[in-house]
Amino acid sequence: MDGETHKTEFAATGGEKLAAALELPRLGEGEAPRAYALFAHCFSCSKDIKAAREIARALRAQGFAVLRFDFTGLGASEGDFANTNFSSNVDDLVRAADFMRDEFEAPGIIIGHSLGGAAAIVAAGRIPEIRGVAVIGAPAEADHVALQIGEQRAEIEEKGVATVRLAGRPFTIKKQFLDDLASQNVLDCAARLKKPLLVMHAPLDQTVGVENATKIFVAARHPKSFVSLDTADHLLSDAADARYAAGVLAAWAARYIEPEAGRTGAPAGERAHTPASGASPITSLPDAPPGGAAARLDGAGVIGAKALTAAVSFDGRPFVIDAKPEEGGAGLGPNPTRVVEGALAACAVMTMRMYADRKGWDVAAMEARVRRADSEDDHAPHVLEKEIRLKGDLTDEQRARLLEIADKCPVHRMLTGGVAVNSRIG
């Protein structure tokens, strides 16, 4: 599968125009890319460095759309490099994701090379649609890049600015750049990532030692993977190494994006999402606030002419909530109160699992069943009955303790403690 490279641009936070290239796979009518990916290049490099170009195009050949761009002040992008820093690189990545969301589709994967990898780890927490993070030759600490400045670091500290040659080119670096690097904590962000992470590193990397990969891998939570790039150099100068990295990336990413395969080629905001029940696709997904949920009904409904079938977005993930046919719905999804019951059941088993794992208890499986007690009105607030089922080598005391823990989950406490809902017209 081949494709095309489309030149484009978008605005940085400060208004500068950032030059970008979107790699689009060649697809059949009605088809869409397997996923959209965002690529962050290495320090003082550009979107057109061999590694960025080869990886993006190799992913394109496997059905992924990839946006690579020049950070502010680099390559063909506007702005003064001297006024940029690690934080502004992270901001550029977030703006790139905003651009993709508005014009195409938000990135599901973020890929970073070298310092771009460290920036990708930090930026991923600010892009809710990201489902996987991959880093190549990334430093575990942002200020690792200060090692490339060498003896001129003292001059920068003393005079506030100096001209430094990097990869044979002069760059003006100010003290604010070093101060910003020192204020970052990439490993803390890796620990809080809560997204699948792929760490790729060459054992012979002379620029960023492989021990950095170890630190990132140890800090991150599962699911996480490490792949050695064998004899590759830091910049993946050999195109074969870049293509190998892309092949690994595609295989890894497929595990986390394939459940959403089979989408139509509709524009962003109108892309079809099919609910698990096999019902008709949602044709209009609401824009959920980061860390929140949103539901939408358009006129006669978002699924055909089903007036009560609501499209719901949980942090950008699609869902359908409906009413029974006898209530005027189409039965294409659970009704709102059933969703609450499901949330209570899921929260119970998740909380029990975290507690059991911390204690080292042998629990092979756990299940929570929630239903409303009988009532003439299915939607009236009344008693919820929750049954916990446990499989494993547990004592009676451990089982009783897990029942207590299930009742301490956040959803249980929300429902039983009373919730104030502040409503307003947006």
C-alpha cells in the first residue's frame, strides 16, 4: 500500500505557522486510515530527517496516516529557536493534535524520536484520544540534551545566551532553555501515562545511552514493551533500521487501534462508529471535554431517525445510549440507568482487583452483578442490589474484606454519598 505526502501548516500557540507533512495511505473508496499518528522529531532536527521520513512513510505503507512537522523555529516553521524550549515543544505537539482533530482525526498514536520522545510522553497526557505512545532513543530526563551543549553551558549560565553548534549548524540557546529542561520530570509523566507504551532503543546508541530506555520502561506501568534496535545509531541513519522500527510500530499499534477498524472514510466529526451490539453506526460523535463525557441528539436522532438514540463520547471513545422500543427508543444500546449500573459493577471489580494485587491474594476471577430492586418505575431512584462473585484460593476473611472494598469504589461512594449537579446553558 503506497500513498501521498501532503504539505500543510498549522498555527503554534504563539501564532507562528508550523510547517507539516501529512502522509496519507492510498485507500479504496469509503475506506479510512487504520489510525492517525503524530510524529515528534529529535532535538534540533526537522520533520524531513531520514528517520522521521522513513518511519512515517513505512507506516503509511501499512495503512496509517502520519503527521510530521517542524517544531517552532526549526526546518520550514516560523519562529525564533532561541525563544523555544522543551515546554514549547510539548505545546507544539498539543497544537498539532488540535489541528489533526479539527481537519482530519485526532491522533490515536504519538511517536517521538530522541528529545521528541520525551516530549511525546509529556504531551500524551494532554491529548485525550491518544491510545498508544512510542518512543525511539528517548532520554529519561529532558535535560539530558544539555550534554550536547558541552563546555558552552557555563557561558550560557554566565552570560544568559550563547551560540552553540549542533550537527554542524549554529543555534542560539538562552538560559531559559536550560532552566526549562531542568524543571521537567519525564519519568513522572511516564509513570502517570496510563496508556500502552513502546520503548525502542539501540544498545549501541552513543548519543542517548540505552540505560535511559531502562529508566523509562521501569517507570511506566503495563502494558509496556521494549524492542532493541540492534546495531542502529541514534538517528537511525540507515533507512533499513527506520523501516524495521516502523514495522514494529505498526504491529504494536494494531493491538490497540484495530478494535476501531472498519470505519468509513467520512470526515472528522462525521466518521461512523459502530456500537458493540452491531447496531447502525453513529454518524455524529459529540466532542467530550478532556476527562469528561458528552451526549448528543441531532434533530431526529444521530442514528437514522431514532429520536432517542444518543451518541455518547467518553474521553473521545464512542458509545450508544438508548431507550427501549416501548419507551420510544430503538433498543440499540443500554438505557441511561443501565449505564449507571454497569459503571457501579465495573468500578467494583476494578477496585477489588487493585486491592487484591497489592495484597498478593490469589484471585483468579471476580465478578460484580448489579440490578435494580423491583419497582413499578424502572427509572425511579431506589435500591440497587450488588452481588460479588469471587474465584480463587481465598479465606472467608479475605472474601469479606473484598466485599468491603467493593463498597469503597468511587462510583459506589458517589451514588451513596449524594452528588451535587450544577447545570447551566453552554
